[in-house]
Amino acid sequence: MPYPPIEPYATGMLDVGDQNAIFWECSGNPDGKPAVVLHGGPGSGLRPGPRKSFDPTRYRIVQYDQRGCGRSTPHASDPATDLGVNTTAHLVADLERLREHLGVDRWLVFGGSWGSTLALTYATRYPERVSELILIGVTTGRHSEIDWLYRGVRRFFPEAWERFRDAVPEELRGDGLDAFGLLRGYTRLMDDPDREVRARAAAAWCAWEDAVLSTEEYGSPTAYSDRIGDDRLAFVRICAHYFSHRVFLPDDVIFDRADRLAGIPGVMLHGRADLSGPAVNAWELSRLWPDAELTVFGGAGHKGNEAMGAALLAATDRFR
């Protein structure tokens, strides 16, 4: 069973430069083992739910909103907010600055979906600061992963993908068969000064994300469309910005740098039926990272299931 809900014992805003400040909070035991939770998206913002996967008597649980989302400032829902200073390199630097700010020497790094890509990127840059890695719904920033999610998987949801494509005027996307051209079209719509233009594009984006997860039984069927107002606008604007730029990472860079993960114990949990991020990427990474354990769960998708939740609890309990 998950641990009971808890409230933060400390919160703050950290100036990370470029006129950006990130919101952070700590919960659990102030003297416990440090663990940082990296949210997905990018641009989803922190949620209280992941705290319940950590023993609050043994862990100092750190969460924060990545640049441009949640309570971090400035907010990406405003098209005037400069996303040129919101890249993967900036997020890695922010995470290291937060570690120093909180006086943490080494910490367990936990991330799901986009959070796993950020966790792996951070760990290959600062392996000496990572005690363990726990990754769920593993993504690695491979360019083929992005092409799959925004083009390849259309073969399962052709009608939903056509709606996703057609929400972008043809002059902004071409034929739409180039995933990155379509994503650049969404980026232009999400930068439009007309809020209604941005709102329509954001709704179409979230409807596509929900369609990809529509065969999964676990979790809300409208997990993306349930986002409202500025949170939805920021989420889609940040996602389009990152994915149209191939998450600002060279292709296969995490695999090329996997030797830097040597000595870091890892747990990777992935759903066999994850159509958002096929299991092959986690599998191939596990072949290069001998200190990692990969478990693939039949019947589970990107949102996981009860078995994955239990395995996550077992992993955090083992590392505490």
C-alpha cells in the first residue's frame, strides 16, 4: 500500500538565472535520505502523489516545478515568456543548483516519462551526485521515440492522429508526415499572441495524448485533457518547444554515455503495452547499464498499474 498523504515542511523559490525562478518543496523527514522527484511532461508540474511512494520517516522528499510550469516563474502560458532559456541543459543546471541550495551531497533521483529522460541526462552529467536511479515509463530522448509518439503510433489511432494533424494549418506543417514539421507547427501556434489560438491548439494536443493512452485501464482516460487554463497552455507550449527541438539532445546520447552510469544502482519499471514509449528503449539501455534492473509488466501501459506501483514501493523501501 502507498504511504499516507503528507504535506511539505518547507517550500521556497530559487533564482536559477535568466530571470527564471523555480518553486521547490520538501516533505518527509528533514534528516532522511534525500530523494528528488522529477515530474514528466515536460511542463507537467509537480504533483503530491509521488510522495506516497516514499517512506516519509526515512526520506527527505524533494519536488520542484521545472522552468515555466507550476509555480515557477515566469509562466510559459504567457507567450511573452522566453523559452529560449528553457532547454534540457538549463533543467540539468537547475537541478544541480537546487541540490547545492538544499545542502544535499548525493540523492536518489526518481523520474517517470520525461522525468526519466531528465534523470538519465542529469546522472550522466553528475554521476557522483546520484546515489540511485528509479525510472518508470522510461524514455531516453531518442529522436525515434519522439517520431513514434507524434507520428508512428498513428497507425493504431489514425482518426485521432488526423485530428491532431489537421489542428495545425497546412502552411505551418506541410503534409504532417514529418513529425518534427508538425511539432514546429504546434510551436508556432502556442507562441501566437491570441489566447484562443493557443487554447484550440492545446486542446487538440491533449486530445491526441489521451488517445494514445486510451487503451489503458489504469488512471484517468482524460489525464491530459483534464488540465485546464494556464496549466494546459504551459504544458503544451513547453512540450511542443522541447519535442520540436528533439529535446535539445543529440540522438542516442544517453546510450553513448551509459558507461557513466556504472556503479549507480538502478531500477527501471516499464509497461509492456506502453504505446507512448515502447519498451525496446528501456531494454536496450538495460543492456548497457549492468547496475540496473529492468522489469517489464504485462498488461501495463504508460500509466502503469497496481503491480508497477507495488514494485515502485519495493524499490524505494529497498534503497531507504
